[in-house]
Amino acid sequence: MSDSSLKLIAGLGNPGKDYARTRHNIGFLVVDALASGSSLELNKSRFESAYVKGKIKGRDVFLIKPMSYMNRSGGPVQKFAAYYKIQLPNIIIVHDDMDLDFGKIKIVQGRGHGGHNGVRSIIDSFGRKECIRVRVGVGHPGGQRGVTGHVLGRFTPDEQNELDATLEVAVKACLLILDKGITHAMNRVNTRR
């Protein structure tokens, strides 16, 4: 993450109460937790996104939740970044990831979409993939059947018990990136047991 002033953290999810507490919306939940912990509220709207601007770890940061549905997340994020002249390496995308066990967090940068349609939309919209991603594990149902139902499904009781701790680690990952940079954050978060 470069030292230029503005940063953007986008949590991916789907709008509406039907999706509110589903695995696919864990990006929204992380950004909400990050806002709450910084005494901020995403109560403004622009470029099909709920957003707030505030100071976090001494940096000017936009927290946004694209409201265009997951598969079209790229348009709002790209428009927001273009309007505020935020460079792609200064953007953190927080999203669910079926390739990681539930609760596992992994930070990556410059990687492909890995089959995630929200990330694919962002890469397509920017034409590049240098953004930082905080991948939040939601587990995999096994096989190809049931994948959509899994990500759009609500948390199991066991997952619900782990959810607060998962959100806390994902928030800490974002804060570490802002405060110490991506290399330090990756060394701390990606090696966590």
C-alpha cells in the first residue's frame, strides 16, 4: 500500500435484508465492524455505494459497500476510486472465499479472481489486479453442487459462534495493512494458526 493520502476499503456483498446474514455478505459485515470500531457509520450514498469517510490509523479512509449486487461490484468501486483519484494499490477489497476454511483470513495482492464473481467484476472494471484483498474463509460445501446455496446461505450455529472472532481478525488485518503496510500484515495474518 503506497503512502499517498486516500485509501479505500470496500466490503463486498449483496444489498437487502434477504442477504444480510449470509456467507456471501461477510465483506459487508467486516466493513460494518470496521466502521463501528472507528465510531463511523456508512450513512452516505454515492456511485451505487453506501459509504463513509473517516480517519483510521491516522489515514483518510473511505469505507464503502457497493449496492449493485456482488457480480457487478466493479463499477461502483471503480467509479468511486476514479472520482477521488484513489490508486488501485491503495484499495483493499474484503470478500468471502470458499477456498479457505470458515474463519481463516488471508491477505493477497495482485492475484486473479479465483472464481469469485465480485472480484472478477472489480478486475474487469479496472483492467488490472493490483488491489489488496482480504479473503475471509467461508468454507466449501464440496463438489460443484450446492455452491450457490452455500454462499447465499445463512451461517450455521457453529459458524455463528465463530463469526465475531472471524470479523475481529479480518478487521485487524485491514488495520494492520493501513498501519504497517501489506508485507507486515501478510506476515502476521497469513501465518496465523
